[in-house]
Amino acid sequence: MESDDWAPSEDELYEGMGAAVQHAAAPEAALQQLISAGRGQLQPAHGPEAADSLLSRVLQRPTSSLLLLQQLEQLE
């Protein structure tokens, strides 16, 4: 069982941001790529709960999370 203190690595965050930039015309696709990048660490691995779980874990790392959120906001 995984611990609750898991946080994505810096590489995983950059991978997610890269996916978001690549899919700027399709924000939903960018979100799916971000979810896929961390899928191995998610519980549950599918559905809206997976996205919420990843988001809560990403938000545990404020500096990297702010960079990611800024990238995602630029897509809108």
C-alpha cells in the first residue's frame, strides 16, 4: 500500500506541463496526459477520483504546483 505523502517528482511535473503545452488547443487532452503521467501512483487509478487524487498530491508541492497551475491557466 502506498503512503499518503507521495508527491510527483520534478520530472513528472515537467512531463505533465509539457503535455499541457503540446495540447494547448485541447485542454481536456492535456488533463488526460497529466493524469496518465502519474497513473501508476494513483489510487483509484480511474475516474474523476483519480484526477482529484493527483491534483491533491501535486498541490502538496507548492513551488512546482504553482508552475503547473500557471501553465494550465494559460491553456484556458
